[in-house]
Amino acid sequence: MSKQPEHKLAYLLAARKNILRIFEAHDLEQLNEIPPGFNNNLVWNAGHVVATMELLLYALSGQKTPSGRDFIDRYRKGTRPEAPASQEECDLIAKQLIAGVEQLSKDLEVEDFSNFKEYTTSFGATLKNVGEAMDFNNMHEAMHLGTMISLRNQLK
């Protein structure tokens, strides 16, 4: 059990609602479009924040990732869109943006997140516990929200 300050979850939820707002404002073709100068699209960025949060908080704490290995492997750091995402995949991501935060809130109350494996991010930040991972994850989500805003502004 890991009691975290409510503001960490509130900031995560706020970022996710903004990401979802951008996501829902575009059709499937736009969600899959990779504008010139970008390596990914709106779908990948939304899926990536879901996958990264699960890796940072669940996997590094020895917990199973809620979205499963296949999803994580498609959207983890170092990946890029291999093919256009289906409407079904987009619907799953849209659902997980909010449901994932709700599930995390519940899991933090009942699951053991104390076995956190120290991890140094590509930013050079060393995360020593789930609280630090939540802080880093919120910064990461805000960064990808900014990327999604830039992507949105380049769509046809």
C-alpha cells in the first residue's frame, strides 16, 4: 500500500483529460497522421503516456502492468507507429487515459508499491520510489501533451 498525496493524482488526471480532449477532437485518419518533422502521431503519444505510467509505477514496483505486455511493447520508449492504429485501438487508448488513473488511485490503496526498483530515466533523473516516479511521470505527461498540441497544429 502506498499513500500518495492527492495532488499527484489530480495533476495526472488533469493532464490525461487534456490529452483526451485533443484525442477525441480528431478522426481516425488525423489520429494516425505523422506530420513532416515528427516521428509519431497523436495515437502513439496517447498510448505512450499510458504505457509509460504503467512501466514507471507498476512494473518498477514489481506489479503487473494493467494494459499487458503487447500494449506496452507497442507504445514504450523507443517505439514508433509501425502501422495505422485501428478505431478499436484508439477507443481502448481513449478509455485507458482516464480509467488508468482511476485504477491507479485504487491500486495505490491496496497493492504493495514498496518494492520499487531504482531507475534512472533518459532525462538523468534517478527515481527511488513510487512517489518520485509519480512526480516524474506527471512531468513526462505534460511534455507529451505539449507534443500533441504541436502535432495537432500541423495536421491537415
